[in-house]
Amino acid sequence: MRLLNKVVVVVGGGSGIGLAVAKLAHSEGATVIILGRSSTKLEQAKGLIGAKVKAIATDVIDEAAISQAFAEIGAFDHLFISAQDASTAPLSETTMEKLRPTLDSKIWGAFHVVKHGISQIRTNGSITFISGLAGRRGYAGLAVAGAANAGIEAVARNLAVELAPIRVNTVCAGVIDTEMLDKVFGEQRAEVVEAIAEKLPVRRIGKPEEIADAVLFLMGNGFITGATLLIDGGDALV
């Protein structure tokens, strides 16, 4: 029970990795508060997580809404931010309207959350962001997503200094089996995932629960800050 009597806030907790983190934190004894845009997804997530969970519908892009949400939350111990837009496009189709939500949600959304949540994080608390391999290597059509992922790692390192002694870290996730793959790869999802799995040393893509385990490790280890933990099945090696 690593998080017994702790309060964990998960932004983007209605699905995917955020939901996996919320479920694992709850199983480890935490009271969990999940935030997300979709009230329907949040209510479904509550049923999957357990008893000690509260859901607040809000949008990380709306700073006033985020401020109001944290005023409702009160004091807590750990914050995980996974809310993001996964819009992608090749250079020839790149427009601000299509791809700006990716940067806005990943970078400015994270700033809104931390800005309004930091004063409520208890001593020995932590903040964990999530990034992806597009911030470290090249992929066709993912230039803006890559900038967002590389950017959030830089944000974490700088905030680890600015917000000390609150710890700030990032998990860099490889290809994980979530609904986001449907949005990124579309009808080619199965084909692309199979090709990725074949080249990985572990011969499969990752599970949300494996990222969640890494997030809880960072929450619990009081001597890690400003770090990026790579959980990618060996993708960076090949």
C-alpha cells in the first residue's frame, strides 16, 4: 500500500494511461481525484476505479476552469498529468488550427494545472508528466507532437528546480496500447502496431498498467527529481 492515506490527482484520468494510473493508485491505498473533459468517460472511469474516487469535468486549456477545479480539490500529495491532444499531420497539411491543440494541451495545459495546483501539494509531494519517443527521434508527420513531447521534458527539468522541494519528473512512454493509437494511426493501426512489435526487443507494445507502475515508482521515491524515466520496450535501442 505505497499510497495509503495519500491523495492523488490524475489529469486525464478518464481513459488510457491516466485511468491506469488512477486505478493503480487507488489499489495502493490512495484517495483518487480524476479530471478530464468528458463527463461520460469520467463516470465510467469511477466505476472501474473503486470507492474512494472523485471526478471533476474540466479542460486543461481553460485556465479559469482549472483554477476552479483545484479550488474544489483542496490539499493533495501527488499530481499526474496525461491530458493531451494527439493531432498529427504531414508538413504539407500542417495548419495552426489542426495542430495547435497538441501544443496547447501538452504544454500550456500542463502549465495551467501546475500553476493552480502547486500551492495545494503537500510536503514530500510530486508532479509527474508524460512524454513520448517522438520528442527523441524522428517520425513522419509527428514534428509538432515531437516538439510537444520534448518540450514537456524540458518543462519538468526546469520546474524541478523552481518548485523544489516538490519533485517533478517525466515518464517517456513508448508505443502503448490505448485508444490514442486509433487517433494517430487510424485504419492502419493494426498493421502499424504489428510492425512496431516485431522490431521491439520485447516483441510487443506496452500496456497502460506498465506506465502506471513507473508513475507510482516516481511518486514514491523521494530522491528522484528532474528525471525522465524511459519505458519503451527497448524502442530507443532499435
